[in-house]
Amino acid sequence: MYPDLKGKSVLVTGGGTGIGEAIVRAFASEGSRVLVVGRHIGPVEKVAESVRADGGVAEALAADIAVPSETARMVATAVEMFGRLDIALNNAGVVQAAKPVHELTEAEFDAVVSVNLRGTWLSMKYEIRQMLGQGSGVIVNTASTAAHHGTAAMASYTASKHGLLGLTRATALELVRTGVRVNCLTPGLVETPILGDFLERSGNPTALDSIREGIPAGRTGHPSEIAAAALWLASQQSSYVFGHSLVVDGGELI
């Protein structure tokens, strides 16, 4: 479907599960060479092994995007393995426990922002340096519909995603004439292990049915649907798209 993605060097953070795993598989199926990055080696190695078993090209790397030296090493590893970095999908993120803003501890707030916002900025910092040196590249950040509205009891997560949207737009404008494009995905509720863990920790593991009823489409999304949007944003079919937030949410925002 996207012949221009064949042979491309692709980096995916948060690639060991959920949306990230689906993105890895989608790009591998298009013939891209993928570096699967996650905080722990086990899940990303499992995904990479599965891709290779299916005939694709994938390698795994453990890296914490909240640590500058780790993000620098992540980009350097992709270049060492594949010769360059064509596409970076900054998907890694964490979700806070549902809690009123005045009850959040500094550590809880920082834990979310350091990954979702600061960690994505750090990733972009080193990705952009490499891409500018090449004269081309595409970056796709994973935001959330929380970037477009307030969510009670989710202040740190909401703030981090609002910030990520602003970071994407500002960076896209800076780079618009350099050959490097920056956009973001904006998923709604997608059935992933993170969503299940969040509901479990919130003490309401059976809430998914009522959540589905509140979505106009009548269902939550599938990771493969978000991955399909990522393919388009990374391909030449979206070559005139800059600083865009591509919403894939079953009608939630409308």
C-alpha cells in the first residue's frame, strides 16, 4: 500500500505492546526496517522476534526516553544498524492513576510529564539532529484526545498531552522547509494493556462497557487502526501535512 516505506529505517518507542506493537508490525509489513524500543528488553525483543519470524526486519533495544543519554543512544543505534533514520514514531507514554490535581504528589506529576512530554522532546532532539544531517525525515508523535479537552482526575496526563501537541506544532513550524516533517497521532480510547491496567488500578475494571457506550462509534479502537494512520502520516501520501493532529477516536471529540 505504501511502496515508499519499503527499506526505510524506522524507530518506534513504546514498541513492546499495544499501539506501539501494532505500529511496529504495520511498518515491518510494508518492508521497513524497524528498531523496536522499550524501557524493558523482554517485550520489545519478543515483538522483534515475531516480526523476524514473519519475514520482516526488526531489532530490539532497551532504552528509557526520560534519560538524555538513553535517547541519544537510541538514535545512534538505529543509525548504526540501518545507516540512517528515516522515520521516528515517538509512541512511548505512561498514564497516571486517577486522582484529583491537588492530591497529586510531585513525584506522581513528574513521572508522567518526564516521559510523555520531556521524554518525547528528548527523543525528537536527537532524531531531528540526525534527520537534519540527512536532509530528510519524518517524525510522528503519539498524543491523545486528552490533548484537546480537559479530563477530570487526570491533570498530569492531560497537561502532558496538551504540551505534546504544542511541541509538535512548534517543531513542525521550525522545520517546515528543512525536509523534516513533524505530525502527531491523536488516538481516542483504544483497547490496550495500558487501558486495562488503568481500569484495574482505578478500582473499576468493569467500566469498559460503559466507556464503549459513551463513544459515538459504539466501540473502542483497535491498535491496528492507529497504526494505519501512522503509516499514512509517515508516507509520502501526506507530504503536504505539517504539525497536524490526526484524530482517530470513533467520534469522541465531535
